[in-house]
Amino acid sequence: MRNTYAIVLLLSITSIHAQWTQLVHPTIERGDDLYFLNADTGWVAGGGSGRILRTYDGGDFWWIVADFGDNYLRSIEFLDAQVGFCGSLDGQLYRTTDGGTTWTDIMPQLTQQVPGACGLARADASTIYGTGVFFGPAYVIKSSDAGLTWQHFDLSAQAWCLIDVLFLNADTGFVVGGAQNSTLGASIFRTIDGGLTWTQVFTTGAGNEWFWKIQSPDGQHLFASIETGYQSRPRIARSNDAGLTWTLDTLANGFGRLQGVGFLDPQRGWAGDNVLFSTTNGGESWSSSFQLPGFNRFHKVNDQLAFAGGYGLFRYGPLNTGLPQPAPVAEVRDRLTATPLDASTLRIDVDLHNSGYSGIRIHGTLGAVVKEVNNGRLSPGPHSFTVDISDLASGTYHASLYTNLGFVSQPVVKP
């Protein structure tokens, strides 16, 4: 009995003293995705830096194992200690068979090439799924033989974009993104036959928003974050029955837009974008936690250890490192300025950090797109657009910029 009390006390102390710690790493702009095989070995997809990092000591030290230059690396996942995958937003899908030491672009081997992979998910020891991309079109790719051959599933009839993927086993899984068009809401789709067919199990029904990340701590409780356009409504959807039914929750007014979400167990979790918010009651209530700019991916290792990526890499666990803390990482955002020149002309200036997709739009009431200014790739640096708004009624609109680094907007008054 005395040993039982000691174990309970130790677990309690560990939980009390666990907290988020920023980790030292080689230069990357944003840790868009990370995957840990166990408490020691993990990898990070370094966003616009084009770098893949690896650690063998739980994140205390990191090594650069690949540098793909201008390729924006969005997702990373491993099947085992040797075989892993990294998806870009520039048309590459990389595979390693030696634990990340060397990587090969296997996109040319796919039966139908795709713009990249926003999300990757291990389903079992040989099955990997991918989905994307945030700017469309909507598709799922699947390999059942550790990446040697691939299937392609076209979901463009059901969704305009897909962003993340989660599988509970080889056959049952979920993809999240936006419904058939951008006015129909953020949506969640489920398959029970290994991706052959998909059913929409939840949608918000509101325009100009999309699900960004989906995560489960135990396969029974699922959580999905919603990214919105110019209207900031911080919301998540949660399920307590393995994704059959869903409840929509608003965190709180003023919390800002969401991207990442993650739970250690059904009660303890975090969500946010620039500020990390925490819950200890399964999402019933939330409170401000700490700054984690660009929070994008949460990865649970066990009930006491997790990692998160954004503008910086972070570890949640017992305070046992003793290493010096790095300086806060500066957030990188693309910039947009909208300037009315007269009653019929609007000038939009953007300054882009990376090469890649740039959606520039003007939104009306409830986020409806009334003008499509740009919907494709742009080079880094400044760009200027002159937009004819003579056909728009008087009122307040919003100009928006949507890129790899997120969503920015500015109100515009048409006299």
C-alpha cells in the first residue's frame, strides 16, 4: 500500500511541475509540423526555411538533416525509426528510409501528382495518409506499403480545401478543411473504408472559415480547430464518441484566431495562434497560457510529455533540462495594406516573406468573397494591385491576404 501511495504522489508532483519550455534549435522560421517516435527521437518540418531537424535527446539538441532551400515544408510523419515522409507546399513529397539522414522526392512516383501535403497521418506500421492543400484542390493520398505505391482520392466534389488528417486505424479516419465552396463552412469528413468513400459528419455552415488541425489524445475524444477569415471567432469542434457526433465551442471573445490544437488527455489541452490558451475541463472553459506565436502543431508522446511547433519549438513536461533558455523567436508575418485611391479604385499592397501561394481577396458581409484579386503563386517581396471597386455598394469591406504563414486582413470603407 505504501508503494501505491508513493506512485500516486510522484505522478501528482510530476503533473504539478510540468510546464511548457522553449527549446534551442538551429535556425528555422517556423516549426510547421513535428513528429516524435518516442520521448527521445523526433523530427521537425521547418516551414519556409526548407529544413528538416532531428533530435535524439528529447529536444535538448537538434541537428539539420536536410535543407531544401525555398521549398516550404508543412508536414512530417514517420512509420517507424527508419521510414518517414515530409510534405511541402511546393509540389514535393519527400521520403526517407534511413531515419531522416537522406530524403528523396517521390512525388513523380504518385499516380496523380498533387501540390503537396498539408497533413500526414500514420495509420499503422505500413499505412500513411496525406491530404491538402489549404488553397485547394481537395484530395487524399494513401500508401499501404510504406510509400512504395500510392492511391489518390479526389474529394473536390465535397470540399474546396483539405488541411489536416487523422486516422484511428488503417480504415477509419478523418480529414478536415472547408466545405464544397468557401461560403458553406468548415467541415469534417469521415471514412470507414480506408479512404474509398467519405461522409461529411460535421460542418459549421458559416462562410469564410475552415478547419485547420484535428487531434485526439486517445482515439475516443477528438478535437478540431477552426481558422477564420477577417472575423475572429475562436472556436473548436469536439467529439466524445470517436468522431460520430460533434459539438461546436467558442473559446472566448477576444482570444483571436486559432490554428493549432492539442490535448494530453480528454481534459487537459491547448489551442491558439499567437497566444496559447489552456483548458483543464475538456474545453468547457479556457484561460490564457503563454505566448507561442504561430502555434501550428501539437504532438503528444504520452500523458506527461508533448511537443508543439510554431515560431519556436516547445516541450511540455517535467522541469528537468537545466539548459539555458533561448531568446523568444520573432514572429514572421506577411503584410497587407489596402488604400482607397478614390470612390472607385482600391490599391492593395502586400509584402511576402516566402515564395508560394497568395490568395488576395475582398470580402463583403459574413465573409463572402466579392472580388478575387490574386489566386496563385507570388514571389517574395512587395507586390501592388489596383482593384476596380466601382461596382460595389457603399459600405465596409475587408481586404485579405492568405499565405503559407497565415491570414491577415484590413477593413476598407467604400464611400
